[in-house]
Amino acid sequence: MSNLAKVQNQKAILSLTALWGLVESGLGGFLFALRIPLTGFLVGGFAILIIILLASFSTEPSKQIIKSTILVLLIKGMVSPHAPITAYIAVGFQGFSGALFFFLVPKPWLAAVLLGFFAMAESAMQKILVLTIVFGSSLWDAVNTFFDTLMKDFNMSANFSWYIIVTYVLFHALWGIFLGAWGVSLPGKLNLRKEAVIAAYQNLKPFKNRPAFKRPKRMHFVFLILILFFVIAVILFMKPGESTATTIFYFVVRASVMLLLLFFVLRPVVLFIFKKGLNKTSNQNKEQVKNLLVQMEGLKKYILPAWQMTANKSPVTRVFLFIQNMLILTLYLSHSPIYIFSRPVRTGKTTGLQQWVKNNAQVAGILTPDVEGRRILYDIASNEYRLLQVDNDYPGDKILIGRYVFSADVLQQAQKILIDASGYNGWLIIDEVGKLEVYQNAGLEPVISSIIEKYKMNAGNGKLLLVIRKEILADAIRKYNLQGFTVLDNLSSL
């Protein structure tokens, strides 16, 4: 695999992981606000499709799926701390079962089908288990009593609750099998439609009334309360007798106690243990989570257009086209010639760049290495050095930032170097986009802003590498609207 292909695959993996994090941390609420049908199935199925695509873009599918699963769980813990325990279990089961199947099963299509089957069946069984824990056998007894009453005129009697459970799980499992089979064919479908979808997105008019991105956090409580009233109604109207009041009292007390234990005792304890364990992961994972959170903000802007582009389609067709559109915009529109190399201050960013420049042709731009304690401007194309950091008694114009003094003339020369090289077909390096540019709109501004906008338009074959220290990365991303672009903490993949 070529270096370019590796970079493209890595970008695709990062984009898919960010999309998975978005799905688990709030996409369901957004789809609910848009009145998209089958939101629950769509969100769970969307995650399965993302796992299948992660496997298709990775040379080591199992390792990558596990890594992405851990990152998504970290994101979910940060963005959706009030999500029920079952949501975390579902994400973990999807990810780790996907890693297992893609490791053990040699044929990707079979691994994808098995993933879909077990992941969706587990989701269904999980809901049934929670209902049984909360309401006990009284729930299923009430269901059987209700249907027996309806069917007595037909002289029919059966364990209807068992039929409901089997049908519910089977429906989920069949949906999972379909998703697995469909997911395997997705890369080809996305490749065929990507040009048309991107063109439609670029020509699309924005929504006039934007629904609020708000997750319906209390919906599961409403659902449980409705079940509570259903069982009470069955006891009152279909099972009259001396023990009715006692039965209702026992049922209400049991359900209330179990809800309190699940949501207000067990859930906080489990989440505390879970988060404590995840927080012990490497600092690299924590940095990747921060980068993914930034990418997620950029991906949100695709949700409404992806849905809007499916107008005038039938509900079922619209759902599948929405999934394809969202994946296309995530995978291909976010692929930009702009890269961000980011590490904390004093961690060898410029030193690493110097070595990388030596090993790569077609590189222009500027580096700012430290030589004997002073910052130097290095013109990569001409191989010339200029003194950038000066003393307080420097006779020319100066710019102060903290305890450092920089030559305004040399900064102007750096701007000219960048302007002349901005049409370059190779790499253009800007070392670095610092506090002067981000907070004071000085230094290499406004040249940096104009160069970034030029590369956003994908004009030419050149690529832009921005060097930004980790401490100001989030502010720089907001200032230059760099959401969704590739953030790297090493140069080995370039």
C-alpha cells in the first residue's frame, strides 16, 4: 500500500470513528427531531455499518475496531454522561463482537452478517431483560391476560408474551443480517454516488427552520411509565378479585424500587467504575478523543443536508439514502489537502519536521527552529536562514509576545515566502500558527487565513501542513474553521 493510500485510509478511519461517536452521543436525538422513522433501529444499525466500514479501511480490522470502540466509549462518557448503562453495554458489545468476528471469520461478508445478527439480537434481548428486571413476571402475566381476554371469543389461548419476545428478537436479528449484507456492499455504493452527492451538497440551500439538536433524554422514563399504567389497568379491569389492591401495591412498589436501583444506585456506581478504568488509558487515546470531538463538531453540519437531499423519496428509501449521504459527506468531503501537526510545546515538533523535510521532495514553506536559544526562520525552498527572535535593542520594527521579541521585517519576509509558495504542487509547511496569529491576528496574518481558505477550495494538487501547539489547537480550529480536517501527532503516516 502506498503512503498516500495509507494516509487516505487513516483519514477515513478517523472520520468514521468521529461519526460513530456522533451517532452514540446525540445523533438519535437529532433524527428524532427530524421525525425520521425507525430512529432506534437507524442509530443501532448505523453503528454496525460504521464498524463494517472500519474493517474495510483497516489492514488490521480487529485491532482498529477495538481501538475505535474504546475511543467512542470515552467520547460517550464525556458527551453523554446521563446515558443509561445499557447504552454503554450496547456500544461495547457491538465493537468487541465486531472485532472478534473480523478476527476469527476469514470471509468479511460472513463476519459482517454475524456482527449484524448478534449485535441487533443483543440490543433486543437487553431491552427485554431490563423490562423483566424492572417489572418482574407481572408484566408478562399482564400481557398474557390481556391477549387471552381479547381472544377468548375465538377459543384461543397461548403464551402470547413468549410470541411477542421471540418476534421482537427475530425482527431485530433479521434487520441485523440485512445490515451486515448491505454493509459489505457499501464501499462500492458510496464510491458510485460520491460525486453526485458532493455536488448536490455544494448546491444545496440551507434549512429555513433548523430543528434543535437535543436528545430526548426522558423518553425511556415515559415508556416505562406507560408500561406501568398498562399492567395496572390489566390488573384492575381483567383480574378483579380480593387481591387486586395488594397485587397493584406490590407491583408499583417493586417497579419503583427496581427503577431507583437501576437508575440512581447501580448506574452511577457502574459508570464511575467504567470511567475510572477508561481514564487509565494512554495519554495518546485522550488526545485522540479531543481531536475526534473537534471532528464531531464539523460532522454535525452534514446531518441536515444529508436528510434534505433525500426529499421526495419514500420513507424506507429515504432512510437508506440518508445513511449513504451521511457516510459520503463524512468520508469524502472531509478529505482535504489541509493537515494539522499538533503536539504540546517543547516536544520536538520542529525537529521532527526538519527530519521529515530531509526525507521528502517537493516541500516548501517555513520552519522556525531554535538555534542556540534563538528562534530562526528557515526558508525550506531556498535553504536560507534568517534571525527571527531578536533582542530588545534591535533597531528595526519589533513585535512582542510574552517574553519574546520578534523582528517584524523577518515576519514580513516569512509572509512573502508563504504567498509565493501557496501555489506549490507539493507540501506547503507553516511552522507555526501560534499565539500571535490566533489571539492577536498578527504575526503571519492575514496571510495564513487567505492561504487556508485557498486550500479549503482544493485548488491545485498541493497539500498544506499547519503546525499548531496542542495548547491552542481548539482555539485555532475555531478561528480558522478547521473542523473535520486531519489532526496528526506524528508524521510517520505522511
